[in-house]
Amino acid sequence: MTKSKGMEKAMWQGWGHLSRLRSDISGATAVEYGLLAGLIAVGLMGGIGALSDLVNLLFEFVADETATVADGISDSG
């Protein structure tokens, strides 16, 4: 095989790789999944933030009520 034939063969193999890359959509799919996972993570962070505020309020309420009951018991006894 001559040098020019070897280069021609390599060039055609390179074009084959390019056409496969053009038809390969796994990278685009990975990017889409990454964006979707990012949006879900942002939504979860917002939801968990709101939930933590509610749980904090609940514990404050329980602590206040417990203190009120304890004060009532100590005043009557």
C-alpha cells in the first residue's frame, strides 16, 4: 500500500468517525438528563427549605405549650 493510499484510507475512516458522532445523540441525552436532575434538585431544595420552616414552627409551638403546661403544674402544686 502506498503512502497516499494509506492517507486516503485514514481520511475516509476519519469521515466515518465524524458521521457516527453526528448521529450519536447520547451526549445530548446526557445533557438533558443533567438539566432535568438539576431542576429536580432545585425544586427539592426549595421544598425542603419550606418544610424545615414548618417543622421549626411546630417544635416552637410544642415547646411553648410544654412550658405553659409545666408552669401550670408548678403553680398548682
